Amino acid sequence: MAKLELYKILKKVIFRSLGVQNLWNYRYMQLYGYIYAILPLYRYIYTKEEIIKRLNIQWEYFNTHPYVSSYILAMHSKMLILNEDENEIQRMRNNLMSPLASIGDSFFWGTLRSFLISISIFFMLIFFSQPALLLIFLGTGLLFFNIIHFYHIFKGFQRTFRYGRLNLKFTRKFFFFEKLITFASSVFFTFSSAFLLKIFNSLHYMGHYKYLLIFILFIFINIFFKKYIKKKGIIILFNTILAIIFTLWGII
Amino acid sequence: MIVFLLIISIVGGILSIEGLVWGKFMVSRPVIFVPAIVIILSAMNFFHTESNLIILLFFLLSILIELRLLFTIPVGSSFVPDTITGTLGIFFLAALLPKRLDADNFYSILLFLYMMVFSLSYISGYFDVLFKRFNTVLVEYGKKLLSDGEFYGFENLSKFGYILFFVKGFLLTLTSGALIYLFFKLILPLLNSPSINKFSIVFLITVLSRFAVNLFIHWRIFKNSLLNFIVFIFIIIMILQFHTLGLLIMLLIFCIYLILEIKRFNNG
């Protein structure tokens, strides 16, 4: 019976971990969301006075990647159930949040999100006249992203809680997938850029080679500016002036 | 019509919660929600234009906004523009001015909307900062509740977070939609000029080229891997319209890359 109740409370903790960004602020960052997620477990294990004493120790800033916060919450839950010292738990939390955040940022934001966006753009340009197909493909892309997202939240919590330590094997798998996904994204982006230029061409005056030449010319100009000048405002201004010159010159 | 504007604003509020507070399921990315809304509206015969140009306009706009803000990653306290409310604001235009779009002003309208959405995203991002500052007060109050042992009150504070961001999303969508509509009405005679349309094409190409440069730098194209260089050659093949040949080359490269990566992975 007690096991069933604990199971229900842990499910509540996982569900609440989805809102770890709630009341995000510059002083404590995700602390409110974190305490809000773990509070049911405290209320299940400790008395009112003990909770006040323990959470007072936890009241320091907390920030990590929202998708991997469940790993830290799982470790926290395991340590609470084993009745470990609160200072020890706080030390664990502080030690884990930054490395997990960097893994989450590079994998989820840097790679997986770029992949989702690249395939979405690709599908939008290919199927823009077939809405049903477009919706199916966009939904599939979103599903693919969220399967990985939920896998980390639920499976990550379950495994970390069961073994009481982080399973670092998953990071190795990540970096293999990261390379593949980055490569696949670049493939989709190349297709997309080709289709974009094709759409530009089908609507208006110029031949393909003119678009291509202007596009490549601006790429080299921007690489040069990025390397030697580095000021965004000047780059945009220079691009605008060149665009005006090209228009007045009558190239188009 | 007012009902439609209210529905779009409510969607703005819900997407603000999804994108900033709860879940982050990526539904609030412009490349996901714009096509979904456009497809729903066109299925309801909402757009009265003869061609698919208005659909293409929304699609290209969401692509440009997404590409521009692809590499702004929300790390710690970094400033991230909020694309949700500004992008939803463009649907006000669809509701109010459906017939004024044709091939001669397509690019100038696209560029105008891109500029508007881009600047509104920054304004919305600034409001985000203000709300996050206000959250500090709420969390301090939460600390007081917690030390008094009022856990129920502490948990109830989370609802404030959702309500705050919903109201923010709702109001900003309404405001940005109204602003886009007003500016559009003011500037429309200029947008119909052919020379401005031509200028817009070149300017949009510069925007695309800036994005391409960011992509090269982000993925270290030309630095680490010969394979990425081959991808660049593939871009040119695709642009020159050798689609079948390009596809075959790409598949071949992908297979070689896969084999090499698996070998490297197995060797540790």
C-alpha cells in the first residue's frame, strides 16, 4: 500500500517537473519550479517542522536544462527516501545542474531542435500545396522530438531513481546521434535552401544564375564582415546599401 | 471577426505558457504553429485570395523568422526574443485584408512583415524580462509562505505563473496584431511600388545569406570535415536543378558517412 502511494507521489513529481520553468526569475532561476516539483515527496516523508528546516537549506538558486531536470529530481527523491543529510542533497544538486545543463543545451537546443526545424522547413516547402500531407509530416517530426523528450523525462527519472546514480552511458549514445542528426539537418537545410531559391525564381523576374550569383556574393561578403568587422549593425547596413545599389543598377 | 481576433489572442496566451512556462513541446515554434493555423484557416475557406500566395507568404515568413532566431539558445539569463506573439499578430492581417495580395507586392509585404515580426519579437522579449523580474517578488513571497509552513499557499503560487504568462501572451498578441494592421494600412501604397518589391527580393537574399553564414560557422563547415564541404557542393548542384543527380550523390555521401561513423563509434 505504501509502495503504491509512493509510486503515485513520484508520478506527481515527474509531472510537475514539466513546469520547472514556472516563475523563472533572475535571482533564483528555476528554484520555485524545482521545489514545487519535489514538495509532494517532502510532505509524504517528513513532518511540517522538518520540511521547513530542510527546504531552508535548499533555498539557493537552481538552473539546468528543463528536459534533464528529472534526473536531478530522481536523485533528490532517492536520497530523500534513504533519509540522507540535506546538505549532502544540496551539494549533489549543485554539482549535477551545470554538467547536465550543458549536455541538454548542446543536444536538445543545439542539435535536436535544429533538426526538427530543418525537417519542418523542408516539409513546408515540399508539401505547401498538399496540406494534409504537410500536417502528417509536421506531426511526425513533432512526435519524434517529443518521444526523445519524454523518454528523458520518464525513463531518465525511473532509471536514476532505481539505481540511485546517473546512467552516464546515455551521453555516449547522445554524441553519436548528435553527429548524425547534425549531418541530417544540414542535408535538409540544403534541400530547403534549394527549394527557397526555386520558389523565388518561379514567382519573379530573374533567372536562377542571377539569384545564385547574388546569394554566393553575399555569403562571401558576410563571411568577410563576420571575420574582420564583427559588428552586426554595420553588416546589415552594408547589405542594405548593396541591395539598394543592385536595385538601382537594374540587375533584377 | 472580433471572435476570430480573440481566438488568435487566446491561442497566443496558451502558446506563451507552452513555450515559456510548462512543457516546451516545441508546439510554440513558428514553423510548427504557423502551418497548422494556416491549414486550418484555409480548410475553413477563410482566405479569399485566388492563389495560394497568402499561404506561401505565411510559410516563408515563419521560415525566415525561425532561421533568423535559430541560434539564440535560452541559456541561463540570456535575452531571447519571443517570436510567438509577433508571429501570431500577422493573422490579424489575414482576417482584415485578404484581397490585397498579388505577385507584384509579394516580396515587399513579406519583407515588411518580417521586419515587423522581428522587432515585435524583441519588444515581446523585453516584456518577458519584466515579467521575470516580477517573478522574483512572487518567489520571495513563496519563501515566506514556505517558512510559515503554508505549503498549500506555496503550491497555489504556481497558478499565478500560468495566469501571468497567459495574460502576457494574450495582450501582446492583441497589441502586435493591431500594430501590424495599422502600419500595414499606412505603408501599403509604398509596398505596391515595383522598385521596392525588387529591392525586397535582394534584401531577402541577403537575409538568407547571413543565415547561411551563421549555419556554416555553427556547424564548422570548411573547418573540420571534408564531408561538410561536399554538402556545400551539393547545395550548388541542387540550385542548378540537377535534382536526381543531387539526390543520388547525397544518398551515397550519407551511406559513406554512416559507415565511417559506425566504425569510429565501435572503435571507441
